[in-house]
Amino acid sequence: MKASIARTGTFAQRNCKGVDDMPCVTPDGKPTSSGLAMLKSLKETSLPAEEIATKTGQPLFRVRSGLRELVSAGLVQEESGNYSLTPNGETLTS
């Protein structure tokens, strides 16, 4: 019997087939479909991660991870626990 390896977190994102859409930003800096959903949820107002998860239907752990990526990519900014679009993020939601 083969031992199974848990495929979670960074390992899953980089090494598992079928999780191409887990990261929110591609290596060339463009948002994936899940990243774009998060950006669109912020189009009208700033929100905390929990509300973004509710609006997008994504698990909170994925939203938090995705928001870190979107902040690093310069598409989202965080202030006092609320996330909002940067000017670069706004251009992608138009």
C-alpha cells in the first residue's frame, strides 16, 4: 500500500495537479480567477478577510493567503484589518 502525502499549503500550490487556481497571482503578476474574484469583491468598498470570503465563497484560509499575494503584487492594500484596491488593482476590475 502506498503512503499518501497530505497536499496542502505551498506544497499543493507548487506540486499538485489540479490546483492551478490556488495561487491568486501568476508568476507574471496577473491575478488568477480566484484572485480576480477577490479583487472584484473589493470594487465598491474595503472589507475584512472574513467578508471577502463570504462574498467570494472561498474558504477563509485561501482568502487570507490570496490577500497576502495580492498585497505583495501591489493590487491590494491593507489598513487596520480592511483590504482595498490599489490603483493597479482598480484597473483590473474595470
